[in-house]
Amino acid sequence: MAPGPPAAPTGVTAVRGVSNVSLTWNNVYGATSYNVYVSLTDGVTKLNGSKIPDNIPNYQGWTEYWYQNNGLADGTTYYYVVTAVNGGGESLESLQVSGTTVQRRTIPDTGQIVCSNASGTTIACPGQGQDGSFNWNTPAYRDNSVGTITDLVTGLLWQKQDDATQRTWSDAATYCSTMNLGGNSTGWRLPTDFELLTLVDFSKLLGVNNGMAGQWRLPNIKELASIEDKTKCYPTLDSTYFPNVQNGSLFATSTSRADNYTALWFLGTDFGGARGDGPKADPGFKYHVRCVR
């Protein structure tokens, strides 16, 4: 007698990533291979989902299987079911799982093109490793002519002009959540501190990054602020990925203060937040360093 279809896979999980979702499931006895079906709509089945063309064979002795669905759109939820296959046919679907890919934001450049030494004297930038030595993701905006500005680097939509009214924090949140501007009556909110920081042009008040990526260097202030975790204190970094940060740590950046080249921008990690009054030449004022490339 020919064997019947195998049982449906169990223990299916989905873990989101950057442009991908990783699936795992338990081995099914008697299966020779597995099929994965995906949909952008909740309630995926074999009938309405898209079968991923990759062949996923069943290896004897394996207790768990892993598959990574790559090339996916940012910030998008994908729904999956897995089936097992043998000579008797295809199983019923597993329980549905879903994963939402990471929404990446490009970090805009600070705008600085001026470099200086510790005493504040301007110097040529090439080879210095300072903020002014590097230039990419140049800030760019589009005026939508309806009271809104689109940041062409981060993709964020901004209110063009504030209404010159000061509010409490709770009133400010209400003001944003009830805003109707530029044909958008929902989705407005207070920006995070980092989102607001992306608008800052660190070339003001004085100078305004020529250089190259792909080499180890001090991060600029926007790059360093991008790894802050505002759900944490002592430190405001994810200790799983950035371990052993000491309390009271001040991390240096390559960004000089635009109105005082003897000072630099740095990041405190007890409570987070950028400051622009870090002395460059004071031997008693020292910084921790976390390089980037």
C-alpha cells in the first residue's frame, strides 16, 4: 500500500531580519521535502499563498529545519505556512506564522566639511578621519507645497513650519495626533529625538563632508546616536550587541561644534542624548571610543 501524506509540520517559528524572514520547524517523520507558502495577507493557505520555489529536502537525522526568505521589502509583514511532502502527497498546512521585516532608515550626513585641530584651528580634511573628511547621504528635501516637507534621505514626512505655540509634552502629543495637514489626517506624531536630530545641519553656524566610506573611523554624531536604545538606561545601548559599557561613559564623535572648533559633539550613555560641549584639548576630559566603517 502506498504511504499517505505526512503530518503537517509543527513548531514553526518566524524571526524577522533586514530584508528577510527566517523560518524554523520540526522534522516530520516520513517527509522527503517541505514546501513554504507566503502571502502578504493574513490567512495564507496552499491555495491562496505563493509557493516559494526553493526545494527544501528532508535530511535523515535532522530534528529541525531552517529556511530564510530573502529579498523582502522593508517594514512589511509576511505570512507563512509550511507543508511536508512524500510519495503519498502533501500534508495539511502548519499553523500560520508571520514576520515583519526591519524598517531601515538611511542616516543623513551631518553637513560638515570643515576640519580642525584640538586648538580649534581649521586644517585640511583629507586623511584626518574627522566628520568633515567624509561625505555621503547628503541631506535633501522636497517641498510638497502643501505645508509638508519630505526628507529624501530618511523618507520621513515633516510639518514644514511650526505654529509658534509652546505646549506641554502631553499637549504636544495631542496636537500631532490630531493634525490634518497636506492631505494627511492620520499618522502624525511627535518625532523621536533621533528623528529630530537627522534634521540638524551641523555645518551651522560656521562651516558646512568630502571623503570615503568603508574604512574604520570615529562615527559622526548622527551615526552614534542611531544605535541608542531609548528603552534603556545605564547604558542607553543594547548590551546584547554592545556589551560592557561602563556607567558614565562618554563616547567621542568626529563632529566638531560649528561655532567653537575647540569642542566636539559626544554622546552620554547613562541617560543618552547628544551634547556639543566636549573639549578636544583638555587632558583631564577623556572619552570612550566606538569606531564605525
